[in-house]
Amino acid sequence: MIPFIHLGRVTLSTYGFMLATAAFTAYYVTRAELHRRHLDPARAPWIMLVLTISSLVFAKLYYLMFDQPSGWTLHPARLVDGTGFTAYGALIGSFAAGLLMARLYRMPALQLFDVLSVGWVLGYGICRIGCFLSGDGCYGIPTSLPWGMSFPDGLVPTSQRVHPTPLYEFITSAAIALYLWRLGSPSRRVPVATGMVFAQALIWSSIARFLVEFIKLNPPLWLGLVNAQWVAMILTACGLLLWWRLRQGGPAAIGVATPLKRATAGRRH
């Protein structure tokens, strides 16, 4: 594995590099989503800047509070180091920032979350490539399968052949992102209700995370399930509830608004 890239006197973390790659990918996907939905793509940089900053801050805080509580009390400087970011913390941060940006741009929150969902899911998968390259311990349990891998030079080294779970998560995330992209296409004969892309992003991503945790090394929290699995069940339930509500009410019941049209996007703020 390659935890770090050395360029002369400069040392780059491969996880940090993939984190930046994920942010840029999410930006371009979000811009493309705004464009194909006939919304103002010029808002994409500001939306993604706020979401990225909020995601990083909450990802770190979640890690310190739930995964390393002693690290928070004894080493507060770890808030600004380059390790310890959690996906669910990033989700909380991006969700809160999304609500803020939706209010700022006078846009229905579910509409903005639909726009962001593909980038969210794909960006998560790209971050998992960073976990794979750095060998940070997110790999799985030992396996005799032919694609099992060892991480002798990883940040958390192991000489055993284990499940390369970061690759599993990247593949499933890419597949889910492709499905969501097609689901939200404006060219569909019957467009889905506003919020449906977001609902299915919650459902399928959470199910995928729940299942992969069975072959990862995280210690159980309660009833044999790890912390990530309990959070995944909550998010799946939220997604199913939103999906059911949208199926019951239909597009008209939730108001498919289309602000930020390019026809009115000539003014710059």
C-alpha cells in the first residue's frame, strides 16, 4: 500500500489526495446535475464549498466524540490533524449545510438533496479508495478468497490476507451512484417525485454499509452490531419513511418547485 506520496521534501497523504479527488468529483457531478435539471450551475462552487467544509468539520467531530472520545479530552489538537474522519459525521455535516444552502437560495431542501445525492454517494466511494491506498485499518476480516489482500505497509499493517472492503464499498457506491443518476434523469417518461433520489440514496447506501460491516474489523456496540450498522438502520428507516411518504403523496403533494432557473440566473450575487 502507499500511505504517503513523497515529492522531494513534500509528503502527501494518499487518503487526503483521494479526499480532495472526492470533493472535486462531487462538485462536477453536482454542477452536471444542476445543468441537466435546468437550474443555475453557477451556484455549484458555493454549495460545494460550504458542504465540503461542514463535512470535514463534522466528520472529525464525530470521530472524536464516538470513535476516540479520550482523544478529544486529552488531545484537542487532533481536531486539525490529517486522520480520523468518519462517513456518518460527514453526512451529518453535509445535511446541515444543505439545509442552510437551500434556505439561502430559497430552494426546496428535498430538491437540493436530490441534486447532491449522486455526488454524495460517488464521493464516499472515492474516499474509500483513499482508505484502501493508505491501509488505515478499514479492511475486513481474514479470507481465503482469491482476491484477498494483505496490507503489510499500511498505516494499520497486517500480513494476513483480508477482505479489501474499501474496494467493495467503492464498487457498490459507483453502482448506486449510476442508478441514482438514471433515476433522477429529467428525460424519464415519468419523472420521479422531488426527494425520491435522496430517499433511495439513503436506503441503498445504508443497506450496503450495513452489510459490509459484517466482514469488517470494527468491534460490536450492542446486540452484535457495530456503531455504523445501528446508524445505517436509522438512515434506512428514514429513507423508507421518506420513500413511503412520496409514494403516498406523489409529486403534486410535495410541490415540485424549480427555482434557480437559468432564465433568471443573469444576476450575480
